[in-house]
Amino acid sequence: MSLSGELVDLIAQKPVSAPDLEAAALFVLDTLASAVGGTFTDQGRILLRWAGQADSGDPAGRDCGRRALLIGALSHILEMDDLHRASVVHPGCAVVPAAWALAARHGSGGVALLKAVLWGYEAATRVGMAVGPEHYRIFHNTATCGPFGSAVAAGALLGLDRSQMIDALGNAGTQAAGLWQFLASGAMSKHLHAGRAAEAGVVAGELAALGFTGAPEVLEGEKGFFAGLAPGGEPARVLADPDAPWQLRQTSIKPWPSCRHTHPAIDAALELAGELAAKGCGPEQISAIRIGCYQAARKLCDREEPQSVYEAKFSLQHSVAAALGGLAPDFDAFEAEARAAFSGLRARCRIEIEEELEAAYPAHWGARIEVTLKDGSRIRARRRDARGDPELPLARGEMIEKARTLCALAPGIDAGRFIDGVLNLPHGGALPTLNLGSGN
């Protein structure tokens, strides 16, 4: 039996409870609100313009793949989408757009959509947990592992049988791609990673429904996914711990619009900012800042002088300096004015790898901040996990408020009605209309 077949069986046999559906609805809301918020950015306007040009030849909106690409790319722009730590995959931006596009097109009910989302998260993250750390050094796991998730979600909504689902996984796996090179120049390609991961699964599923075959051993084959993209991975881990809770329940929600690797450091720095304020100390009294982290965080987020909003969102130094300086970690915290204001504080930051944090990664993404004041005194804060992780979850009300804030960034959407519609999906509600702007 192929690994794809065993993965299909594992997922199909997992029971779905009412709380699982409620949780899935919140993750759907989080992804779609991130997409709505993404429409107000420069990247979002380009994507909407592209979508408007493309749709001129498809006035009925039949191309669910293209729709999924648009939603997926938009949802990844603001760096507010979810993150599964053990796989280092952003499953929402790959799975939810594919499921939403197909469910909207085919009139699927809310429960069917949410079950498909649970299945998709499971597939993407299980593959992601098996690829190993070397894969992440070159490849963006969301782009490479995401297509497996979107394909399974698509297959669930299209009613694929077991053989067809294996075909869908085969055709999804052969589309897996996505390189970190965009970070060197701050290019927009990362958003395309999310969009293509969503689109690939839709295309794979729709083709499988028509009898278009895919390699059954695309994962473990001699010239398959692991051999080509993750030779240091452990394919058997795809099937590990089959009775664990749905991986969607192990996925983290972001409270702040920056790379998730910066979040435990931000959280610790905010605690220290409160201590400094209580002492009557300002940022000018800080002489040194030590940021303890794990290797992956330093590799991706060691940027003392970020030159753009996106670079600032991938800068441990800037994130910590802004938090210590009393600036709330919202969208303004990464703009040019904030980057200029905290350049001096960033220069006082030193990043070091801590063995304990490295050993805990990727199951736990932690940080340790030590601030030395000019009088020689020191204050410290440590985080084993970050806000929004399963150990420190955001409350339901906080997630709803986050969605409301994101929707408010884009005019023309009735946020209250949309949010209520998504939250009603577990109870048999129909999909609410998703308005992404005039280009769509």
C-alpha cells in the first residue's frame, strides 16, 4: 500500500465532533478575514487587478483554482494567518481558500466545508511534520506541503473515492514548490506560495474527479517528494500518532502581523516594557538587549536594519525594539516611521542561540529576552510558547475581534454579517458572500 493511500485511510477514519467543527469555523474565519485585510495592501491591489483581467474570460467564475489562488495569496500578505508549529506550515492559507472556492461553486453546506478543512489541515501538517529541518532551509513548507492539504480538502468536497483521492495527492505532490530566495530582496513571491498551494490542490482534485491519474507513491517513491525535496525527512512520520486530535486543534493563531518566529520574543519584550514603565525607565536607559532564540528564528529573522515593512516583519531586532519601546505590535509598528524611530535600539540587540530553545523546536517556539540598563541592572523574560499557541490560546472573543479588525481594513464588507455567517457554518448555515473587491 502506498503512503498516500495510508494517509487517506488515516484521515477518513478520524471522528469529527461538534467542537472540532466549531474550531474549524474559527480557523476559516481567521483565514478569510486575513484575505479581506490583504486587499488594502499594494500586493493585494496587484492580485485583484490580475484577477479582474483573468476573470474577463470566465465571467461565470468557473475557475475555482484561480479563485483559490487569489484568496490564498491575499490571506498570507499581512502575516496574520495561522501556523502549525511542528510542521512549520501555514495550513489555513492553503487549505481554506481551496475548500471555500469549491464549496461556494458547488453549493456545499457549511458542515461539509468544515469537514474538508479538517481533512486538509491534517494532510498538509502530517506531510510537513515529516520533511525535516533541512527542507525548511531552502523550501517554504507552506508552498511544498500545502498542496497535499488543499488536494485532500478539494477531494472531500468533490466526493472523490479512495482511488481518486490518491490520484489527487499524486498530482498535488508533483506541483510542490516554493523557495525562500524571495527574502533576499523582499520580493512578493511568498504570497504566491500560499496562492499556488491552494490552487494546486483544487486543480489536482478536479482532474482526479475526471480520471486524471497521479503517482500513488508520490511521497515515498524513488523519484518522489521526499527523495527530491526532503531527502533528510522521515516519510513514516506522515502516519505517526494516528489517534491524536485533529492537527487543526494543534495549530496556532497569530495575534500580531509579523513572522511567527518573532512572536515569543515580542511577548517577552512586552512584559519587560511593562517592568521598565513601572520603574520609570525609558528606552534611552537601555544599554544592551540580548535575544535568545532557536536556529530557525535567527536564520529567517536576523535583520538589524530592515529596509521595508516586510523586512521589519521578519526582524527579531525590530520586533523586540519596538515592543520594548512601548509601541503596540500592530501594523504601524513596521512602517518607515517606526523603523526610523527604533534604529538605535535595534543596534543594541544581540541574537544568540539557546540550547534549551533549540532542543524544544519545532514543538515549542520560545524566546528569552534580557535587557541590561545603563546602571548595570538586568531584567529578563522568557517564553516557552507564544500567545495564540494551543498552550496559550486566544479566546473565542479575541479571534472574533481580530477578524473584525482585519475586515475593517477593507471598505465595502459588512463585517458583522460575514463573521456571523462563518460562525454559523457548524450549525448548517450556508456560506456567506466573500467580497474581495472590484477586481474580483
